[in-house]
Amino acid sequence: MSYTCPQSYIQPCLIVVISPSPSSWISKGALAGIVLGAIACAVTLSATGSILILRTRLRDYGALSRQRNASRILVKIDGVRSFDYNQMALASNNVSESAQIGQGGYGEREFLTEIELLSRLHHRNLVSLIGYCDQEGEQMLVYEYMSNGALRNHLSVQRDLDIFIFNKKEKKRSALTVSNNITLLLFNHKFSCMISMRLKIALGSAKGLLYQHIEANPPIFHRDVKASNILLDSRYTAKVADFGPSRLAPVLDIEGNVPGHVSTVVKGTPGYLDPEYFLTYKLTDKSDVYSLGENIIRHAWFDFSC
């Protein structure tokens, strides 16, 4: 398309207007798409990189924070050792599941709580803390060696073969009446030994809890008394363990009793929880007593070699 110059122009001229072809518009559109795509990719890569850097820094900060918290606790505690991860890996066969005898179900806060509480508690029926490890994403506590493991490992659902059951009409042998129809004979040596061991463990566990409730300063509510948290040494002395979910109790009153309660969320093992604590969220020393009683009643038969 062409035009003649207006009359105002002195020299004659010709104005030529070239209209772009459709193919030229397509090329520019494709170019714009490429530019926009490149910008979008750059923004996406930048955002992804920023998120990864942020997550790395947060993870490093969390690990550093745990180490600082543990270090602050360690400064206040005498006799608690911080173990290196390599030492723990060597002792546990590189943290192999085959060497695992238990596992905690709580988090970092409970881990630090247990370190602090166990450093205050010293009683023959409470497990002693030797040290801890908080490296490489692993949180481990080092207890004194308990050669007979946890009480849970000795529980048996079957009655010993040497226990005789007779009808109450059998009067020729000394027996203990269990119900209207059956009696258990206690003259058998192995069964008598089992009863003696059971009473010893129950009494030791009760003494450990009594120390926590009355003699510890400040008093402590365990909040998760169960067979896997009662450890046995070479002489089957019971020692209460796992103080991760424990809570500090109110200060004792003038008469030496634990007053009131602690209002807290419910934690513990289903089946051993105090119903009142479960319904009211009020934790007391009676909650631990109830849990211990549930263990004694529920696990009536232990498998011990005498």
C-alpha cells in the first residue's frame, strides 16, 4: 500500500506502508511464549532453590538447637555423659534392629525431660542414667545395664505345668482357695518361687513410685507405668524407667502429702490409664498407683527360672 506525499512537502515523495504477514505474527507469539516460559522456569527454579535452602537451614538450626538445649542441661547435671554417635553405633551394631529391645514413643521435649529428671532421681528402684547421645538424628539414652531386661519379656500367658488345680473337696493337701470350685496348691517349689519373685518385683516397683511421689524434690508423676517400663537387674530387682512423659507434681503440703493435681493432656498406654485421669485430664499420684495395680492384676503369671 502506497501514498503520495502531502502538498506541504517541497520534494515529491512516496510513502510505502508494509503490512506484516500472518507468519510474522506467529513468530513473535512463539518468541513471547519462549520468553514467558523461560521467566516462569527461572522463577520456579529460584523458588525451589529457596525452599531447599530454607529447609536445610531449618534442619541445621533444629539440630543445633537440640545440641544447645542438651548442652545447657548437661551443664546443670553432674555425672551425665554425652556420648558420641560413633560410640553408640559401635555398641549397638550400627543401631541395628536386631539389637533393639525397646523404642520410645515421644519426641524431643520428652527426651530432654527424661535427661533432666533422671539426673535428680537416685533410688535403688529407679533406673540410673549414665549418659545420652543426640547426634545424626538419633536420640538415645544410656542406662545402667539391666541383665534381665524388661518385665514385659518375662510375662507368660500360660500357667506353669507344675501348678496343680484341684476341686475344693480335695482336703488332703494344704491349699489356697481361689474360687468356690478351684484351688491352687502352693507346696510346689517352683510355683512358690514364682510367687515370691512376683511379690518382690511388685514391691520394688511400688517403692520406686513412692520415692517419686513423696521423697523426690519436686515430686514426679510417672504417667506411663507398664511392664515394658519396669527393668530387672541380675537379682530381679525392679527399677522403674522411661520418664519421658513424666510431669512435675505440686509441692508437698505440711503433712507430706501430694496436694491437688496437674491438669494436662492424657498420655500413657491404653489399658493402663487411670479412668479418672482419662476423663478429667487431672493427673495425680493415684494415677500411677492405678497403672501399677493394672499391671499386677493383669499379668498374674510370670515366667521365671528359680
